[in-house]
Amino acid sequence: MASPAVEIEVESRVVRVSNPDRVYFPEIGATKLDLVEYYLAVGDGIVNALWERPCMLHRFPKGLDGDKVHQKRLPAGAPDWVETVQLFFPRWKRTADELCVTELASVIWAVQMSTVEFHPWNSRRGATEQPDEWRIDLDPGPASTYDDIRRVAHVAHEVLDELGAVGYPKTSGSKGLHVYVRIKPELDHKGVRRAALAFAREVERRAPQLVTTTWWKKDRDPAAVFVDYNQNARDHTIAAAYSVRGLPDARVSTPIRWDEIDDADPRDFTIRTVPARFAELGDLHHDIDDHVFDLAPLVAWADRDDLPDEGDEGGESAEGAE
């Protein structure tokens, strides 16, 4: 039997949450209402991460024991105050109105609609084709360890420092690590992806035993960390800072300081632990907009190395527009 709905006050809005006692994460017994309360606790952080970005939703209508839905289009029945941005997808020759968060109530409404994960674009609705966020995704190979991720993160940090770029690291919420850099919204997605590849190649040159930029998985060293530059391609998204992940322990993609890299364990950051950390430290990405990097040095590296604008791996996400 479904539990009675509850009404949640979110700033000036009231969001009705149906079936609040439905268990979403059976391993830890966390419910839909627990998920709502988590996002309320990190409200400033999740809104900062999603602010005015097209956002794909990963929904679990029956909890983690049910099917996962990748949803670009805003779910039906949204209140008129939930904002969207319309995007065109050439592969399907159609458009989709995606969620565009401008207030915390929109996040909570999406959770009411069974959203667990929030996956925003690296551009904002005012200039969707010009990213303002460069994403460095350190993705472990099947035979690599999180210690390898840590070592590669230090190399990436070294290169960023030499470039004069301020990187903001976070756990992926799974097995990897992400670093975000705010950039001028001047290049298109292909241009940002090309610059990201130039950076990845430099990290690989400095740590050839640890890093690969080889695209095809079958050709990679399974013990190497893949610096996934293609996360900067159009319509490729990764979990936002403070987004919960659809894992049994309700892990969270959590901002960390550079001096925490060697000790922070992604398994320690869950919906049970991150609210207290957030209450103590606040949003570690709060000032990312104050440190804007010009990609020109990386474009020069890409020109030097004669890197292509787009390879076989480029293009839109394979996930549908439904």
C-alpha cells in the first residue's frame, strides 16, 4: 500500500511528494523522502551545479530494484514554474524540452518524479552550443585502482597549475574522479572537446604508464586510467556535483579539496554522510565562476599536435530523447 503523500515547503514553493516511504535504496533502506531530504540539505550546492543548464534525468520509478529511465524531456505534469530549455537533436531530427534548474524546488519536483541522478550539459541555456565548463573525467580501466586515479589526478593538477587554470575536483560517485574548469563560452562543443583532448594527451605524455587517451576500449591497456575528453562533446553528460548516483549505497558525486585527493574514498560519500560535510564546509565549488580560464593555450597545443575537430567517437549521446 502506498504511503500518504506529504507536502514539502521549498522556499516559496510547495512540492507534493507522493509515496514518500517507497524504498529507493534497499541496501541501506533509504526512501524517496530520504532522497528529498538529502537534496534539501545540499540545496545551494546542487542548484549551483545545475544552474540554467539543460539537464537529463536518470529516473528510477520503482527504486533501484526497478528499471532505470534516461529522460531528456521534462516529465509530464510539471508545474508552470518549472523552467525548461528546448534543444534540437539532429540524429533524431526532433527537439526536447529539458529541465533547466533555476531554483531548488525544481530539483525537489524532479525527485518527486523519481529522479535520482541529475546529468547537466556543460553549457547554459543562453548559449547551449558554447560550453562554459571544461570537464576532465578520470575513468579507471578494469585493472586499475583508485590509487591510480589519485596519481593521475595529481598529474592533471600539475598541468592545470602550469596553465594557470583553477580545477575543481569531485568524486564521480562511482569509481572515478572529475575535475571541472570554468571557461569562456567562446568555442563550440567540438572546439572544447579538441582542447580537452590536447590536455589529455599532455597528461598521458607525463604519465605514460598510468594514462591512456586511446578511444576504443579493446585497444586500451586495462590497467590504465582513461582521460575521457569526449565528455565535452555535445549532449554528453555526467553526474552533477552533489548528484546522488543509482548505486546500492546511495553514493554521491562529491566535491573535494585537492589536499583530500590522497585520503578521500568515494565510498565514504553517501546521502547519509554528505549533508553533515556540506553543513560544515559548504559548497566547495561555490566560487567556480570567479576563475574563468581561456582555452587558447590548449587550442595551440591541439594545433601543434594536429588534432582533429572530431573523430569517430564524437557526436551526440546514444541515449534517446524520450
